[in-house]
Amino acid sequence: MTATIQKTIPKLPHDATPQDILRAGVSAAEGSVKLACSFSVEDVIIIDMAKELGCPIGIFALDTGRLHEETYEVADAITERYRIPIDWYFPRHETVEKLERDKGLFSFRESLDNRHECCHIRKVEPLGRALKGLAGWITGLRREQSVTRTGLAPIESDEANGGILKINPLLEWSEEQVWEYAEKRRVPVNRLHKQGYPSIGCAPCTRPVAPGEHPRAGRWWWENPEHKECGLHRR
């Protein structure tokens, strides 16, 4: 059992900027902090901000084995531009092999339980290894993205992962603010964003959305909105 860490959550002004949140969170963690990077536009913005601030963070990524090729292109572009290493974590190959032998390649579309099982194997278990030894982690979560994210705070204690700090610098930003920053700073952007993919996950579980559709409508589109999380952001 992981020992629970008691971290003091810093008080932020009501008009705190993402940079303020990032600085305060990393400082309050008092230890190693890494960004969980899925190579979304939000994640790349946070990397860009951290570099500008001289904020000492690391980056880790979860390679589920079913990512889009375009996602790997962004990873390569980040390494080239920011000269920062990415720590990659993979699912346990024995568990993936057993899942696909027993249930086939698309079991996640058969039931919510099956989808959660696949996400646990490919994402949640590797995340646990990635977070081991960290004092805090950073996400690109935004409140307007999903009904499952309305209760988040900019900096919070992640009780599901031993009480380390969870830092959400872009929580209050709108999609318009995100793209304004991305275009102004010319950060590396996943080509799929321009092809109708506002939210990008595993290739078989992500599709483009129609104009006017919710940004998360293309993720696990066969499920109800309240179920559209993979388990990485447990509460």
C-alpha cells in the first residue's frame, strides 16, 4: 500500500494565471514534479510555459500501443524544440497479450466494464508506475472539456495516488484561449486537431467530431458523457 503524503495546497488569487498555478504548484510539491503528456495542444502549451518560466518539471508519456502516428510526430517535435527528454511507460506486455487472446482486439466496445479493463491495462497501471516517487504531477485538464471535470481545482491533493499534488494550470481556460496561445507561440500541434479531433486518445477510441458537437464527443462515442474518462483522473 502506498503511503499517503500530506501536502499543503497553496492559496491562489482568484485571477491566478496558468503560469501562477504552475509556479505555485511546483513550489508547493517540494519534490519531483512531472507533466503527464498525451501530446494534446494543452500539454504542449504547459511545456512551453514551463520552459519560459524556467520551471523545473519532467515529462512522462503513456504509450498504450494504440496511439495515432500523428501523436508520435508531436512527441518527436517536442523533443527537438524543447530539448527535454520524455519518460515513456508501456503496459505490461503479458497482460496485453492475455487480454487480446481472451477477448480479442476490440473488447472495449462490448461493454463499459471491458472498456475500463482495457484502459486500466494500457493507461492506469502504467500511470501508477510513472507517478511512483513523484511529489506532484501536472495535467492539461480544462473544466469545460467534460461533465466529469467540473469539480476539479487548479491545485489539489490527489488522494487516489497517495496524496501527491495534482496541478491543473489550464483548468479555467477556454478553447479559444488555448488556441490563441498555441498560435501566438507557434507550439508543435498534433495534425489531428485541424482534422476535427479536439480530444485525442487511442486511435480506435477516438474519432473526429462534427461542427457544434461537444469536444469530448469523439472519445468513446458509444458511451454516455458521464462515463467518458479512462481512470487516469480518479477522484
